[in-house]
Amino acid sequence: MARSRALTSRWLALAVLCAAMMMIILDGTIVTVALPAIQRDLGFSSSGLAWVVNAYLIAFGGLLLLAGRLGIRAHRRHRRRRGGAAGRVLRPAAPGPHAAPPVADIPVS
């Protein structure tokens, strides 16, 4: 059952990544297709069009970084909540890789 859930989760993640990649390509295509209309309507030169593309990419990249950071924070919060109070209390006493590290009595001089 757990293996099936993990497999389903991986396929869902792949589908979300594929959809996100398609949206990125589509956004870039829309900006590229709109460049002649932008040049005609706003009277931009070739260097002005380069600024339009660069401004779009900077804004898109900044929002992408922000979304990634928010996703990381949400994942960490979810992982913390999943353990619950019992997990925080029992984890240091449990044997294994999640056990609390031993404390050595080493004099500091």
C-alpha cells in the first residue's frame, strides 16, 4: 500500500512538473509572438524590445524563486506537523538513526 502511494505521488509530481514546464514555454512563446505588436503600438526600437523580454524574464524568475521558497517552507511545516507531539517526545528515546546523539563528558580547558 505504501509503495503504491509513493508511486502515485511520484507520477503526480511528474505531471505537475510537466504542466509547469509547458506553461513556462507557453509564456515565453506569448511574449515572443507579442513583440511585433508591442513594437508597432508602443513604437519601441529593437533595443527596447530586448528590454521588454529581459524585464519579463527578470519578473518571471523572481516570482519563480519566491514560489520555490514558499514551497520549501510549506513542505517543512508539513513535515514538522506530521510527527506530532508524540514524535517529538519519543524520538530522542528511540533507538536508530533518529535517536538523540550521545553526549560526551569532555572537560573544556
